[in-house]
Amino acid sequence: MADYLFCTRKKNNPRINVRICKEKCPLKDRCPEFLAYQERSGNQSSILNSRLIISPLLNPMASEN
């Protein structure tokens, strides 16, 4: 599901996709909505880091038998 921000620069349709904002907006470094989104997504990415999830079959640790 795509994430959206409320863009104060867009008056007619203020809802904007985060990916579009990230790629095209020249003011994203000063935008409070975008900075808040990055902070929220940064906290979630540490929890959902795919490098931390290892299949039990590929786990290099020796099992105790």
C-alpha cells in the first residue's frame, strides 16, 4: 500500500505519494511532513530489516542436537 503525505504547496489536491515527493520535490529537506515521514519510516525499517530475517535452513549457526 502506498504512503501519502499532505503537501502544503499543493492547494487543489494536497495528497501526494511519498515516492513522488522524494524524487521530485526540491523542498523535501525542509518539509515538516516529509521529515516526519522519514523519521517514522526509519523507526519501522529497523524492525522490518530483511537482512535480519534468516531462513532456518540458511542459518550458519550450528544447531545443538
